[in-house]
Amino acid sequence: MRASQYYISTTKESPSEAELISHQLMLRAGLIKRLTSGIYTWLPLGLKIIRKVETIVREEMNKIGGLEILMPAVQPAEIWQESGRWEFYGKELLRIKDRHDRDFCFGPTHEEVVVDLIKKDIKSYKQLPLTVYQIQTKFRDEVRPRFGVMRAREFIMKDAYSFHPDFDSLVDTYNNMYSAYTNIFTRLGLKFRAVNADTGSIGGTGSHEFQVLADSGEDVIAYSDESPYAANLELAEAFMHKSSRDTAQHAMQQVATPTQKTCAEVAKLLNIPLSNTVKSLVFEGIDGHPVLVLIRGDHELNEIKISKIKQVKQPLTFVNLDIIQQYFNCQPGFIGPVGFNGTIIVDREVNVMSDFVCGANLNGYHLNFVNFERDCNEPTLVADIRNIVSGDTTPDGAGKFKLCRGIEVGHVFQLRTKYSKAMNAVYLNQHGKTELMEMGCYGIGISRIVAAAIEQNHDKNGIIFPFNIAPFELIITPANYHKSDITRTNADTLYSSFRQAGVDVLLDDRNERMGSLLADSELLGIPYRITLGEKTLNEGKIELYNRKTGEIKLVELDGAVPHILALVKNHKKT
RNA sequence: CGGGGCGUAGCGCAGUUUGGUUAGCGCACUUGAUUUGGGAUCAAGGGGUCGUGAGUUCGAAUCCCACCGCCCCGACCA
């Protein structure tokens, strides 16, 4: 491709709308252009990257027997009512009406469509298992779109769905999918980690997220420094250090804490470790009465974990001050379990505490040396409801937790029979008996990958694309292309040689100054650059620049093509 | 939806507080000249519903009201 005939719209300044570095660079490099909030046009350069990502994804899906289909983006309300999600999906589902006033939605995901398809076509165990996938535009009316294509409303996603006669078959495909994902993200040249994940609103049992490691990521990943254990913080399980309480050593004692409302302040006043204190949180319960939740003073509540506890009302809601006054007779900051007769849910760490400090249910006072059973009711329920913290022992006991941030680019789920049950997707087994299909679903955020790759690979001059998804593999930047015959002839010859050899090459023949060409090539993140001008050509040499290492070396013009071909082929092997 | 900020040329901004000729600057764009190995210089140009609507006023980018859009911070997810 010749740059003079291509669509390149780079800018020096980044638009004020962009906060995240990848967003800024995508706009500056002219990969995308915003049409409206969370909705973007992909320009030729950006789309070229998307296509390269898609190709890798397709190849790996096909390798494990996935069959590509293309489902409609616009879906009728009926199938969503059938699955029950027309009501449950909420405002994120973009609902539209046709001319007959019938309800439709723009698909945020395709479980309904695919189940409807498969249940009508697949009748026998002989046709199972079956995996289909598509690469398609989705729409989710996000509460807050942000970071460009990272969290867009309209985005491109690969979604795959598998159907099985039994759970073993599902696990089989799930494992194949897991390996395929590992191959995909490896080939994309990304540093990533697969982690145990929450199954969220899609539902189901087993689930892993594929997280691209980046400080700007919205997710927190907890991983073990010794073992393979890794999980989203939302799910990361705390280790049980001890299983029983120590015996009480002291009688309960009321202490004045006139201004100390937080555990940290109380611990400081009493000169005790923060881990000896207990924090009290009050949520609305399902029975209309408040639920008291106890967490060790140095820990944080995990909202996902607590949301799974059936006594707690969904969505998770703190009770208001009046209710606290009514049930605890004090202000928040002095709440505690002593004298409270309602539901008490405690973290496992709290359950094994003795002689601890908590609020006295009396404004201005806390209690020291409190013990369950002796001083207050035993917990109604004991559960793991806290966030793990860096340095905690991992649940396998084999290492310590470390935390880092990640961008979720892929997610695999064992859906089991959630949708086949709701929509009656059944088949006949060997014995002619009707059975529910087992299902899995597997997503990859194609457009998000581009942003994630940039987030992970950039420097002050711009993007450093991993080779396999770079918009071009090689750029030729001639000095004085329009003035110097020798430069133009050599540049053209190199260009056609590389083209014939199958290299994805861009010849920057724009009539710009050298500085602009070089700056653009670096902004665009093209892995290799050949610079040539009369100065070096007269010595029979050209200059080869490696975007990633920053290395510049002079190469003999004669052997340049095979030399660079070898470099390119080496990348393509992976 | 709650809180904060913004809306003036493709991009980045000034002008708004205190209303007053023809609305400015830089980048980008067009033409010409000199240039050309790290984002050139000079000259001449094109490009504006000042977010929209309704008001106040002799006069509104500027003041008032309403609406719309965008960005950032909290509840969602690939």
C-alpha cells in the first residue's frame, strides 16, 4: 500500500475526550473516530488490525471444530421473554420497536438466538456435541461508556456456544476452548492471565476470564506467587488460617470512644492491632429486617460474595439511618452484635475471633473483649465474604496472594442447562429418552483487544503493535522520495520486492518532511521500518529500525530483502 | 440515575467575569516560493447555525430560562 493513496489521519495533539493512553493513541493514530458516546467508526488502519485479530481467532476456533455462523443483530422480544431475560436484563438491553409496534432488541449477546436455532435443528444425541461461533457487532447500552472502544456500547465480539449430551462432553469442549483462548492471546502477543471468575448475570457454574495485564485495567486479579491459582478479586477465596476460636481471656468491657467511629480510630485509641477489631455493616435483608454483617477491621467486604448470600436483599442496599436507629439505637460507627437479635452474617475470619472490639450499640462507646455465645448471639451464617489482600495465603495453601490489574478480553462459561431448561432445548439420547442439552458459552472482545494491546504496548512516541496484529508489518520511509531519483527508484524496488514476497508493507510516499514520516511510523506502531536516502544509498546501505527494541542498524541494500524477510517469517511462525 | 466539568472551524484553545464594529490564535487543509535524515520558513487563501430553542436588550458567543450533547467520579461487563 502506498501512503499517498491510503487513509492516514494522524494528529499531534490528542483530543480532550480521551483519558486513557490507548484511547488517546487510537485517536491520534487515526484508528477510530467517535460518532457519539460509546459508538465508533473504525477507519482503514484500525479495521485492518481488527481483521488480523479476527483471523487469529477464527483459525483457533476452527482448529477445535468450531463452526462459524452469523446470527441476526436484531432479535425479537419473544425469545427473550422465553428465557426470562426480557425482564431481567435491564436497561442495558437496547429495546426497539418495528413499524407494527412489535418489540425487538439489538442483541447484547446471543444465547436466545442460538438456543432457538439449535433446539429446532438438533434432535438426536448423534448430532452432539456441536460448537458454533460468530464474530459480530453487539450493542449493550452501558451505564457509562468510557475509554473509547475499551468500554463501548457498540463493539465487536466473538461469541461461541457449545451444546452437549452430558456434562463430561461440556467439560471436554470447555477445556479445548480454554486452550484455544490461550493460543489466541499468545499469538496476539499479549501478556495475559486466565483467572477463575464470577459467573455474573449470564449464570452457570465453571468460568474463567482471560485478563490482559495492564495497570489501567478495571479488574483486579489475585494470583498466587507459588501456585497456578489465580482469580478475579471478586471471586478469590480467602484461606482459612484456623478453624476454632481461642477461649475468652477477659470479661467484656465498655470503653468510651466519643469521636472514634472507624475501626482504625478505635484501634489507635486502644492501642491494639486493627485485626482485633470487628466492623459492622447493615444491609437490607430479604425478610424486611436488617442483616448485620461483620468483617474484621482490617478487611474489606466483597460485594460479589455477600450478594450471593440468600438472606441479603438484592440489589445490595445499605439500610438508612432511621432503621439503624430503630434496630441498634445508635449511629453508624457504634454498631455491634451485642444485644442484636436479628440475622448476623460473619466472615470466616471473624467467626474464629475472641476477645474482639466492636461497637457497643451506644453512641460514643465500643466494647472490648467481646466473645460470641458469651456476650452476643452466635452468627446465623459464617461465610467467606471479604476481599483477600496482598500477602494472604492462597486457598490451596501453596503460596501468597499478589494483586495486579487486568483488562478482561475473554470469558469462558459452563452454562450447563440454564438456557436449555428455560427454552426447552432437548434431544433424544441412545435410549430414546428426552434430555436437556448441556451448554457452554465463550466470548472474546475483539475490539477491546485492540485497545488492550495498545494499553500494554506503547511508549512516548506511540503504539508498539505486537507483530501479528500490526496494521502493517513494514513501513518504508524514503527521504526526498519526490526529489531524488535514486531514492525513489530504490524505494519502489524494495516496495515491490516485499509485496511480492507477501510482506504487508506500507510505502510512505507522501511529500512530507522526514520528521513527519518518522513520527507517524512510530505513532502507528509498525514493527519494522526501512529508511533510505541518498546519503546511505551511496554507500550501498539502508537503515532498519525495530519499533519494539528501538534498535537502528545499517543493512547492505543487496541482502536487505532476504534479511528482512527472515525477520518477518520468524514472527509468522507463532 | 446521583455528583463535578465542558460545549466557539477537522483538532487544541482564547474571548464570556464587566454585552458594543467584520469572532480570534496554534495545529491541520489549499496555492506558490525557498526548503527537506526527526513534526520547516515566508506569502496568499478556504473553512464558523459561537450546541439547540425561547427570552432580556438599540445590540447577545457574552446576561436569564429550558432543552440537547460530550467528558470525568460512583452502581454494569467482552
